[in-house]
Amino acid sequence: MRIIRASEIGSYLYCRKAWKYQRQGVASENTAELAAGSQIHREHGRAVMSAGCLRIAAAVLLLAAIVLLIWNFGAQIL
């Protein structure tokens, strides 16, 4: 049994002819646009990854600031 992917279902729902051509292995005529779209997706993926790393760094710095604040108050009391 052949595995059906979500992109194939999307292709079928969008245009049955496109789906049929894709199954037959007919090359797309808009390869430049497809390549540009792939590049945009890669850049977006990098931006999302960068934002996630910055979020983790911010959480670590916030935790360090809280620990230092508690340590400072503890040192003043003693």
C-alpha cells in the first residue's frame, strides 16, 4: 500500500490535474517560483529557531537575575 502524504492531499484538493501530473512525474514549469518559495521557508525556519533560542536565553537570564536578587537579599539580612 502506498503512503499518501498531506502535501499530496492538498495538491489533489487544490487542483486534480496538478495532482495527476505530479503522480505521472511531469516536471513543473514554475521551478523558479518553487525554488524561491523553498528559500523563503528555509529563512522562516531559521528565524523561528533563532527566536526559540533567544527565548531560552531570556529565561535563563531571568532565572539568574532572580537567584542573584534572592542571594543579595539573603546576604543583607545576615
